[in-house]
Amino acid sequence: MAEPLSDRCRTILEAIIEEHIATAQPVGSKALVGRCGLNLSSASVRNVMAELEELGLLQSPHTSAGRVPTDKGYRYYVERLLRVDRLNRKTEEQIEAQCRHRSLQMAELLRQANRTLSSLVNYTGLVMLPRLQSTVFRHIEFVRLGPHQILAVFITQSGLVQNKLIQIEEDLSARDLEQISNYLNQTMAGMSIQAARTNILVEMAKEKALYDQLLQRAFQLSQTALNDDGGDVFIEGTSHLLEQPEFLDMPRMKRLFQTFEQKHTLLNLLDQGLQGQGVRVLIGSEIEHQEIAGCSLITAAYSGRNGKLGALGIIGPNRMPYASVIPMVEFTASMVSRMLNRTSAEE
């Protein structure tokens, strides 16, 4: 905005947004008189509402006398008016208790954290698994399933387990696969996946590698096994959106649910949570996906010992209670990071 809002405009805008968050209904001047802390008449409030509408912060839905916030209005609210709640210790302990099991592997930890967060805020939860390129090699094993078919089991330093079926032209015995696994585990343990891939390509380019057929097979299999397929994403609590009045329109709900089935779209949304520091909030049209119009996305990154691994977040209507949702997303991401770092340290 070119000009800052007056205190009166700020107070009334904040009151309208918080009333809309609570009721999901257009807010009229009569509803605001007496709750803004200003001694104003309904006519004065209407004048301020008209000014806020001219600035693009409010809009009038249909023929209603009330106003609702625009995406721009919510952005102003989040950046300049919002007072984020402090997460109480009871809620923190509740989140931790659901995810504290030491036996949880990384994928299960992320799924459980996502499920817990979604159930607490009553919106849809998203979490992306780390892409291989952001992880550290720990162990790989090749298992013969049948002629020309191998299962590659790859484990990262932080405990992420990935299985991949590989088709090969020539048959390899269980003994061959054991030797290949042992070699790769000895030479690549502790490397980042990016460094391991580079090392594989360098070794394959060496003329001496061609003289050792088993070594050549090892490089070829590991190159296929460590090929990043774009990552994965877990989604929880899609049914929570059915409880929101904004999504009672069935065609709109159908488009939204179809978007939830598109993994690449969800990963692109969560990728934005890896940019910058702290919690990121995208509101309405800022998400740049028409199918998710009217929704907001709150994300935060979780990290391992070597930096950011992925992101988790909550998607819900624009009028979600940011003051309470933001600290829950932030705490959950921080808790996941602590647990992953603790597991890595113990290993």
C-alpha cells in the first residue's frame, strides 16, 4: 500500500477480519459498533468500511450490506495487525507425545506429525518427504526378486527408507548383489547423495572401471537406485475442509480434492516453505493455483544436521485463525527437526 492506514482504519479492519474468521459471514457496520474500542456511529463505521473497500482490503459479496476481507486485506492483517498466540505447554506436550516413539522411522515420524497437526487445527495437513538430493547416504542393499528384477533398499543418514524396483538386462546372483552392496556401502557411506552421484559418474568415466565388470554393474545399479523421482508428499485431514462453509459448493470441493491428488502440485506448494526462514504464509491468489482459490497455506521447513530436508504445512480457508495455526505449524516443524537431529546423533 502506498499510504499507511490510520489507527481507526486499522482497528476496524482488524475487527472485521476477526469477526469474519469467527463467523464466516459478511460483517456489517452494526456488528462492529461497540466492539472496536471507538466511539463511532454506524454511519462513521460504514464510511471507514467504504474507504477500506476503495483500498482493496475489503469487498462486498453479492448484494450483502456487509463486507468480507480480500486476499490483500488478509495479507495486511497477517503482516501488520496479527498478534500470534504463544503455544501453551499442554499443546506442545500433546504434539510431542504423539511423535515421541523411538521406533518411528523418518517417514512414520513425518506422517504422524502431519496427522497430529491436522487434527489439532482441523484443517488439511501436508508434509513432504526429503528429496534424495538433500539427504546423506547411510546404507544400500540390493535384493534379487527374480530374473532381471531387483529391489533396491536405500536408507539415509536421517532414517528415510526408500524402496525401488529395478529392471536389469542380465541376471545377477544374490552373491553378486551382496558384493555390489558391500562395495557401495564402504565407498559412499557418509556422502551426500549429490556427492555420491558425482562420484559414481566420475568412476564410470574412468577407463579402468571397464575392466571390472562387477564394479561397472555396481555403478550402474547405484545410479538407477539413487535417481531422484521428485519426492513424495503425505496428506492428512482432507475431510476437515468439508466442515468449512466456504467449501459447501460441490464443484469447488471437487476441484480442490482433485488438486490434492496431484503430487507435483502439492510438492511445488511445499517447496515454497523451503524458501527463507521461519513460517511462510501464502494467501488466496498468492498460491497461484486456481483450484485452490480462497485457501491459505501456512508452511515451515524441518531440518537435519546438514540443513533443510523438507517442509510441512496446513491448508485451509483464507479465514483460518492465523494467530493459533502459525505457532502450531512452527512448533511441529521445530519438533520434527529436533527428533531427526537426535536420531542422527545417537547413530
